[in-house]
Amino acid sequence: MKNSIIFILLVVAATFGLVFSAKHMSKGGTAAAPDFTLKVLGEKDKTLQLSSLKGKAVLVNFWATWCEPCKVEMPWLVELQRKYGPQGLQILGVAQDDSDEETILAFSHKMGLNYPILQGNNHMNDLYPSQGLPLSVYVDRNGKVVQRVVGLVSESVMEDAIKQALGQGSSSDSTKSTASAK
Amino acid sequence: MKTNLLALFGVMLVLLAGVARAQEQTDKVTADPIDDQKVRLGGSVPLQFNFHVKQGFHINSNQPTEPELIPTRLTFSLPEDLVIGKLKYPPGSMISLAFDPKTKLSVYSGDVVVHAALLTQSKSATGNYTVHAELKYQACDDSACYPPKRLPMAFNVKIVSGARSGPKARPNAQSPHIHN
């Protein structure tokens, strides 16, 4: 009986640890990234389907104009797209914003974004649920999610995850950099 | 025994996941209830709205430093017999967050008090009314921001006849509908 109680307490402690550490970062590796088709802002009648990018590593970055940490990571994303684009990376910015297209585009231009900006919607909240922004979902060349990160992390953590998605090695210790970004 | 433990384990997992999700979805701002108000015809009463920002979070002040940021704003839905005088928001605290030390943000954290005045007009009718108010805010923590939310509130007001107990309603006070 005593052993059972100890076992239960251990299970509870371990589960709490797992649940709360998963709040910000979780590793995928087996789950397919939910497919979506979204309007490309600034390009008339053009849409983009995630599954059409199979063969590329994709970083789906959810953001909003009112999200200050999203803004902080944008210059890093621009640099990472420039650096890893030729190796097969495609960053997609999904604007989860109530602002109109003109406002979102003006903001994107101001930030100098060099990757497509897609108009998010409520359905994307169902496909990629997250309470907070930014949300970055790293998808490998086979369309599998390799990492999902809520909140701002350092540029090196993002680069690490991109390399993992590109198949250039796995992210070593992601939690250390989450802390360093704070 | 083993089966019982496994079942218990399963139940705990579900419960803990639920607790974690509920915590994430908890409102980042709460409001104190507002007492019933009594105001004389042609008079006014001061109002105080007390909000509490959850520890570890901040919300933009009423005058954020950047145009894209969503200001904290209190709006009202009033019967025609009542008017809200100019709202007085506290000044925001200027902070820089660890992730972006160069940018200054004007934010509220902890306890936030907004003052206002509730006025009647000379043509107002005596009686009982309900005022609906709503705080719109957008919260962030050290690394993430959360979608804008609305916090609804309501309080009762009784307009009574009698001598004026406060300043007369100003003709240029806000219109008796939705305000900020």
C-alpha cells in the first residue's frame, strides 16, 4: 500500500513536470503538420498550401501586429530565410490578426519581411492551437512537425530547430536557450 | 491492483492536462465588483474601477508607445439617462523587457485603478438602471503575447430626486452610448 502511494506521488510529480515543460516547447518528429491553404497577402488571388512545399523544410511562424516578441524575432527570421533559403528552408508568416490586409502588409514592409505573409483565421487556431504568440512550428522535408515553440526564444534556438527541420542535425538542448532568451 | 493503478494514472494525466490548459486560458486581468450607486437628479458620483493584472503578466497602458499595440480601454453601455464623465487612466510604467531592452513599453501590471464620474442629466428620469462596462486589454508575459480580451462588468445605479449633490452634468460630457 505504501509503495502504491509513493508510486502515485511520483507519477503525479512527473506528469506535472511534463505538462508544464511542454507549455513552451515540444518536439514532434512523428506527427504530420496539419495541411492548410491560406491567402498570400499582397498577391491578388494567390493562395499557398502547406503540402505544396513538401521537400522543403518549413517554419510556420504565427504572429500578430500587436505582439511585441513577434516583432523582436522578425529580423532573425529575415536573416534565417536569407541564410537557409538556398538549402531548402521556406518560412511562412501567418498573421493571426484582426487588422485589415493593408495594415498587416504595411507592418510587414516596415519590418522588411522577405517571406510570404499569409492571412490567418480561426480555423488555424484549431489546426495549430496555442494561447500565445509567437508560435513557431518547424516542419521537416517530409511534412512532419519536428518542433513547436510558443513564445520568444533566442535566434540560436530557432537556427537549431531549422537545421533539424532541414535534416542537418538535431536540436541539442532546446530548453537551455529558452531560458537564455528571457 | 495493477489495473487500478493504471486507471488512476490515466485519470491523473487527463486531469493534469486539463489543469494546465485551464491555467493558460485563465483571464490575465480580473476586476473587483462595483458597488451599487445612488445619484441625485442633475448630480454625479465618482466611480472607481479596480483591476488586477495577474502576476507575471502586463497589459498595455491606455497610451501605448507604438501604434500597433492595443491600448487598455474601458467602454460603457449606458441608458440615456446616464452619462460617464471623462475617464482617468493611470499613467503606464515605462519598461523594457529582457527580450528587447532597446524598446520602451508603457504598461500596467499589478493593481490598476481607473477613475470616472457618473452623471445624470436634468431631463433624466428617476429609477433603477444597470450600467454595462467592458475592459479591453491585451496581455503579454516575458516571452509571449495573448490575444486581446474583453472583461465585462456591470453595476446598478439608482437615480433619485432631490437637491444636487455634485456638479451639474456638463453638456460636453461623453454621449450616453458606448464610450471609452
